[in-house]
Amino acid sequence: MTLKKNNFNIFPRKYSYGGIMDCLIKSIPLASLYKKTIKIIDLNINKSINGDFFIKNISNKNSYKNLNYNNEKIVFNDFEIIFEKIKYITKLLILRNKFFSILVKVFFVFFYISPVKAKTKFRLFFNRQNYYNANLDDKNFSYLKSLNINLEKGKIQQIYLDRKSFDIINEEKENLNFKKLNLFELDDNYICFYIREKKFNLDNPNLKKNDDVIWYRKKSFLPTLKKIFENNLKIVDFSLLEENLEIKNKLYFNLEKLNIKSELINYVITKHSKFFLSTGGGKSELARLFKKPILRVDHAYNVINNFDFSTNKDHIIFCNIYSKKRKRFLSIKEQFENLNSLFPYIGNGTIFNFKFNYQDYIMVENSEEEILNLFKNYNFNKDVVTKNKNNQKEIFNIKRYYLEKKSPDYFYNTNVNYPESPLICVDFFKNTAEYSDYLELKTKKFNTILLQQ
């Protein structure tokens, strides 16, 4: 089938809630700006060659169909979409079943007569991707180029940062449904809170989700939550953590304990909130969906991908990195100067091979005080944010120069997180940008803990 350059095929990554949201957030505003017809190839298929063929255990996986962006018409079913679904399923069956693979190859030989031509056509069929799923890879890069979408450095990030919030279809009706819950008013001052939980990874081992992260507990956030209450801000907790931590405050709303599981209610709450306090993962994508700033406690050391920030106003802190060889914590500058050691496989063919070097380094979670200071020091004033970012630019440039040498074209040209960087919490930056008394004291305490183990 000839590629129709006025169509923009989107393939939501339905193997996880976060994958679905991330794909929509990055692709639909892009397609809208370039005035493409948006077509959704929606398949509840496990992309892995192992495990069940169909994806299980993902709730709310179709709720995104209740969203709209910029009044765009979104097509969910036509001949082209059906054809792309058949192609995708065929390719996956080829990977999963040797006998089926042989049958398809025989068909190509029969159809094209010439074995050489059949081999060429089979490779073209198998390797060509006629959709965008927003992963950072060469196939998505090639697809965008085929649609004549401008891929000069920084263009896609600017489109992402300038995007509008998504809208909720029948929003007035959903607002009324929320009002019936009698929790609070949507024009109240409230924030959203989310900590990624491990249960999904344990329930779905075949999806091979990343477990090499820091799994935070609500207890680590408790001083921060108390400070938020002192500022007379309500907190809506999206977390699903099975943690026995009773927070008795009329300003606190735990949706799990309130047994509120509607994704449409989540949309309504997020759209009217002030900002998010969260780790990455899952429900934190709601902030990006509705273009809400995030105070992010990075749990995955997502330093290479620039912490997946939502807006220009985001503030982030990231885990402390301890060097086993130096027997001390590294400053931010030292981390950025040693990315080749922290991520030794990064240049081996693909930028996504950034496996952390656990043999030589330890990721240590942020302290309660560091998380508290993230909230105490946030400021969403544009001029203040710009000034603070300029103060951090020199250190971020160390990382940028390194990645520009190591990364293929698609990394910068299709990455919504580059070239501009997020703002590191000013207090965290002050304490950790260079090796300091703060890091020396933290090192002494941590070394004592290591000796006791």
C-alpha cells in the first residue's frame, strides 16, 4: 500500500498505561500542528515474543478514547487501519512462530516468483514501520521523515512545550459526575500526588518492565505532605501503594481508599489541579496529558532522557549517586563528566542501551529533607525559572556535549526532552552541583551504614 503522506498513523503502546499516555502526548499535538489526518491503530497485543499474545492486567486502557485534542477528528477504524493491524499481527506471529514464518516466506516466493526479489520484498515488509509510537528509535525517525515533518534540532521539543492541554469529551457531564462524589470543588486549590508502585511489574513479568529503579514509599514524602497541608493545599493521591500509612487530614483524598477507579474522574481532577508532586511512571503521565507542571522526584535516574519533564516550569531532583571506587557520593558535575562510566554501554549501537553500571555505582534515594526542599523551593514564575535555568546551563552542557557525540540523529531530532533541559530544584543544585560539605556529610553517614551491613 502506498504511504499516504497526509495521514498520521499512531500506534499507542498498550503494554502499559504510561506507554499509552506517552505516545498520545507526543504524537497527537505533532500531527495536529502539521494538519495530518490522525488515525489510531489500537491493538491490545503483547509486543514481546514471550508470554500471552494479548495484554492483560491493564485497567483503563481504552479510556483515552474519551479525550480530544484541539477539536481534531480522530479516526479509529477504516480500511487502512485494518490493513496496518493485519500487518502488525502478521509480523509478530512471524517472530513468535517458526512454522508461520516459513509459510509467509513461501508465500512471498510464490507471489514474486524470483527468490531474490521475494527476499528483498519480505525484508521491506518486515522492517518497514508505517506508524508512529513515539519511541526514540530510527524507525519512528524514518516514519516522520516520510511524512515531510520538519526534524531540525529542537523543533519537536518546541512543539511539545507549546502544545495545548487535551480536552475531555463531554467534559460538563464528567464534571457533574465528579461533583456527585462530594469530595471538594474543582476550583479549590489542590495538587495531585503519585508514587510509582511495583505491583504492575510483578504481575506482568513478560513485559520486561524496568525494575532497576528506586521504589519510594509514602513515608519518605510524609514531611512534604504535611508542609503542603500547612500551605492550605488539598492533596489528591493517585498512588496504588499498599502501605499502611494513615494520613488523617481533611485536605487529603486517597482515591484508592475512596474506591474511585474511574479514569474519567482522574482526567477531571488532573485538568483542574495546580500541579503534580510525583515520581515517574503510570499516573504521572496525567500531568503531561493536561500540561500540568511537575515537582518530580526521579526514581529511575532518567538523566540521559532528561527526566521526561512536562512543562518549562517543572522542578526535578534525582537520586544520589555513590561511587564504590571513590567511596563517596558524586556531585552533579562529576556525574555528567562520567556518563561513559555510569552508562558504559551507551555507545554500543543504540542510545537506548543505557544500562546503569551497578557494579561500580549505587543509586541512593533522595532523603525526606531533599523531597521537602523540592516543594519548599518551587517557583513557577517564568522569569525566576529562566534565571535559575541559566545558572544551571553550564553543568547541563557537559551532558549535552557528551550525548551529541554519542547519540544518533533520531535522539535529538525526535526527543521532546532536548535540547532544553528542565530545572533542577535550586536547593538540591546548590548542595550537589559541585562536591560540597553537604555531600561529604552524606558520604560519612552512608559509609557508616555500609560498614554496618
